[in-house]
Amino acid sequence: MRSLSSPSTAAHAPAKRRGARLLAALVATALATLGVTAVAAPAHAAGPTVSAQEIPAAGGTITLTGSGFTPSTQGIYLGVGPTGLPGFYLGASSLITSETIWIAPGNVDGTSPSGRTAPMNADGTFSVTVTVPAASASTPTYAVYTSKGHGQGMSDTSQNSITPLVYAPVPPATTALALATSPASVTDGSAVTLTATVSPAAAGTVTFREGSATLGTGTVSGSTATFSTSGLAVGAHSITASFAPADSTAFAASTSPAVTVTVTAVGAPTPASVTVSPATGLDPSGASITVTGENFAPTGGAVPGVYVGVGPKSAAGEPSWNLTASLFQGVAWVRTIGADGAFTSSLTGIAQVFTSNGRQVDCSTEECGVYTFAAHGSADRTQDTYTPIAFAVPAVTPVATTLSITTSSASSTAGSGVDVTVTVSPKADGTVSILDGSTVVARNLVLRDGKATTRISTLQQGARSLTATFTPADPSAFAASTAAPVTHTVTASPIVTVPTAPDPVVVATPVAPAEPVCVARSISDATLSWGLKSSFRNYISGGIAKGSWNLSGVTYADGKYGWSNGSGSYNTADDKGIARFPGSVAFTGHNGVLNLVLSNVAVKVTGPNTATIVADVHSTDMGGAASDHSGIAFASVALSGGASGSRVTATDAPVTLTAAGATAFAGFYEAGTALDPVSFSLPLGASVPCDSATASTLATTGGGDAGGWPLLGGLMVLVGVAAVVAVRRRASSQAVAQA
């Protein structure tokens, strides 16, 4: 019967739309008349972005600011890891555990049992700090990764971002420049040689100046540059030197303290002067120097000689400095000066740090030099001289460190995980990596108070040799070290055989004897190998969820879970069947908030090229809401053919998550997501009756007793004959009566 309402509805639809448009126009006109205009909703940012400060050259703490994120309950996860990871979740195993942060509205800035947390503002912005290790040969660069929190980013990529981090340039090495003059006093027209010494040795150019006037330049050879001049005018000249490095990124510029060169007129008395050797690069712990004097007053008669000692340049400003011996170190009395006014004196034990009249002096931070002055309190100031000296910049020897590694238990079962703690002594900043033999299983863990702890769930079965390496944040302060190995034994997960209920007895419905009888073959000792999803395993065992998986009747090795003792039946004619496996895999994370349990797993083959993974699934979302899904088609499998001989097998067959599986997975992945490939082996045995999983669409469900069908057929024939006879008799009786 044709519907009478459909034409009427169709006819009125355009009229309704025209009415709606008219109403909208009238409302808009009324609002405009009242001075009310529509306000557009605020536009969303183009996408989530993270801005970062430069990382200090030796590694350190930086501030990250985010914008354009969605302030949802799930928030986002932010992590720091090596550049080049495919994303937050797919690269979770390589992220720095201590620098992984859950950022969401309402969070506090701190640490919870689930890890670090930070708040997100209502406009989708945030600010957090992270500590990034120094660059190394294995990890030269780092990046910041974000994704939607609580696993939601595995299917919703709207909060995904990758931000490369940049290191600040390495600061150039500090240099020190010392200047010496030979001689310190000359007559007008005589040459004086200026020698500048760069420490540590570095290539470059030295410019010699008097005030702002340039006297000349010299190229550094080894560690010294020289310049000679005879053009200085009569009088005292304060001269300095400045060093310009050839490679300003490797070495810093420096300027020397001033030295004084005295030029006297020809025929005038030449003032006293000394030459110190060596004058630079002195051993800070104690040096010996030779002082050679010229033009001093010869001794004899009333001339008492001179004192020679080392003191701070500031000593000359002290009251009665020439009478205060405690201002100086290494003081020697030159008793004999020849008629030529020359002498030589040796001073020993000259230290960079010493006590000067009760005050500690460090010649690396203030200028020191060799003094001469007339002995025994003489008022003759013509014997006073001062010649600067400089000590070598000591090479910094990093402090040796000791690294130790401990485990929370001596053994663990495969997949359950073990807590590993690495401790550096003395306490130092830096990162540690944990190795299983030569394989890195945890990389660049940031030390906190000298320790780093992480959970490792990827160790293979057997005796594992665990060690660790320490990379200091400041290699000049602390030395790298390697921990002595410890042994941790990983045992196979116990296989618990869970008996399965026998298939229910099927009371066969009789079928026509001409139709074929469906026959299947039994399946026993079937095996199934499947990793579920590698990114999910990494998420569970990594520093975000900080979880593990518990196995019951299932094994784990090489990234795959293994089921055994599977049983069922298979129809080789139609390539249909099912194998059910005992055991379960239970995933937990976030201190038990996240929970996913797969049990009663089965492989249901529906054709030569198709199969389905069926399972009971218990799951909780990150809000703690639990749901149970019984016997759902969790994932579809693409096969490459049916049974071959006495076995049905699949090797690394592609697996795709179904819509029902996505729901049961608590939204971690979208329907259609590729899961890990699956392998199974279904050995075929004796013939058995078909069941709902093996029956053909044309074949009998099988197994019924056909012996009763001939008797039933005979009875039906007799009933038919009797009916014909009765009809014919009724017809004959009616004919007689009419006659």
C-alpha cells in the first residue's frame, strides 16, 4: 500500500524551510532595530604550540610555554625526549621519565603518585619547567612532545605537537693575560721589550697600549706575543696589553694589568729596575722565581742593601708598607750589591694564595708582584720597584664519581617489570642510562638528588646483566662513571590452565536426507602469538602510566603474548571454525585507574581470507568508569588462505581494530587502527559434528539420527493416500445422491 503521508511531508518541506529563513530574517531585523548585533564565538587557535627557552650549553632547566591547547578534563601529556621520535605515545619508551608532565585544568603544580602535574589555564595556555640533559654523542638534540592525555591522543591527534629544542652556544674559555717589560727602566732612545703571555695558550693577536694610544701589536706564538719600542718619551709610562682571540667562540678576550716603564733622560741617573724569571705561568701551589736587579745602590758603608718579596699590588698603599714584613711572602735580604748596581736573588715557595698582614690574598683575583725596597727601614725610596707576576690557570680536574645500580627484587616474571634505581656518589647533576648487556633499556634519566628510578618491563627471559652509565651535566666538575653490573633474573610467566566448558550438546533438527551432512575437524593444542599494540605496551610500561601487565595462563616474550592449549573445531570444506584459548592479560597503569583485561580470547575463522579475534574485555577509562564487554568481535584479521593439510596457520597476519573493539579499548584507539600482527597455529584432528562456528549456510548443522526419516516418509505417504481415498468417496456419494 502506498504511503499517504510521504507526499504531504515532501510537499511541505520546502515551505517549512522558507518559513524558517523568513523567521530568521525577522529576528535579525528586530535585533538590529534594538541595537543588538550577533557576536561571533571566539575563534580557536590555529593549533597547539609550545615555545621554549634555549637550553644552557651544559644542559639545565628551561621554561616551556604552551598555547592553543584544548582545556579538557583529559588535558595533555608533555614529555622531553631525543629528536626524531614519531610522537609522544609512539616514542614514550624514549622520553625522560622525570620530565613527563600531565597538564590539565585543576591540576596542581607538583608531583602526584602518577608523576609530575601542572595546571592548564582556561584559555589553553600553560607554563612549566623541565630539565634537559647536556648533549651527548648518542643524543645530540632533544625535542618536546605533546599529545592528549590518558591515552586519548592515540586516536585524537588534535593536541599533538613536536617542538625541537636548541642549545645555547658553548661559552668561550676564559683567558688571562700577563704583561712584563724588559727592562722596566731605560734611558731616552733605548729599546724596551714588552712580553704578553696568554693563559691558557690560544692563537690570536695582542695589542699594546698606553692609555688609549696604540703602541703596536704582536701575534701570539705558543702563548706569548712581544713588541719592542724605543720611542717612549722621558717619563713614566703605564702600559697595558689586550688579547683578541683568533676563534672568539673558543676563547674569550682578556686585558692585562698595567706595568710601568720609566724612561730617563740621557746622562740622568738610571732608576733601579728588576727582571723576574719566570714572571708568568707560575705554579699556583708554589713557585721559584729569580729576581735580577739593575741600577741599585751598591752596598758598603751606610747602604743596607734591599729587601725582595712578593705581595699584592695594593700593599704599596698600606701605611708604613716598607716596614711591614707580614705584607709579603718569600722575602729575601740582598746584602751585597756590586759597584755596577746589579744583583740576583732567588725566591722560593711563592704561592698563588697566601696571607698578607692577616688578609688572605688570591693572586688569581687580584694583581700581585715582586717588590724591592731599601732594607732596615731606610727612607731611600729610589730602591723601590714593583714588577707584576702571574700564575698559571690550573686545569680543572673533575671529581671522580661512583655509580651503583640496584633492583627492587632479584627476579621478576616476564612482562611484570622491576624498579631499577641508579645512584651517583658524590651527588651530582646529570643523566643516567640503563643497559641490559649492551642494549640501552632506559635512556637519559635525569638525576634528582643523586638518584634516578624507573620501572623496566621489557627485559627478556633469562639472567640479565644490568649496568648504568652516568653523564655529568658539567663534565668539568664531575667525571663520568659506569656502574658495576648486577644480575636480575626474568622467569617465564606461570601458565595457568583454565578449563573451558564443553560445547553444549546440540539437538539436531531433522533435515531432508538428500542434503549433505556438515563434518568438521577438532582443534587441540592450538597456539596464538599477538602483541596487541606496541605503542600501548610502551605507554603502559613507560614513565607516563608507570604500569605493568599481569599474565594468567599466558606467556610474554619478544614483544608478544603467547596463548596455548587452544581448542575448538574447523570446517575445512568452507574454511570456518573457532579456537578458544584459556588465560588472560591484565594491563594496569596510573596507580590502577587505568585497567584493561582481555580474557577468553578466541580466533574465529570466517573464510579463507578473513578471521576475527573474539574476547571478553573489561576496561576502565581515565575517569575510573568501568565497562564489561562479553564475547565481542575485538579485531579483524586478514588471512592469506585456509587450511593446509592438517593445520590452519597464519604468520604475522594484519590485524585491524573493530568498532566494538575501539569502544572496549576505552577510546585509546579509533576503529580501523592497525594493531600488531597476529600469528596462530590450529592443529586439526578427528572429525566432529559442525557447530554454529563451522556450519555451512547450505549444510546441515549435522550429527542428527537419519534413521527415523524413512519411517516418517512412509507415514506421510500413507496419510496422503488416505486423504485421496476419502475425497474420492465423498465425491462418489454426492454423485449418487444427485442421481
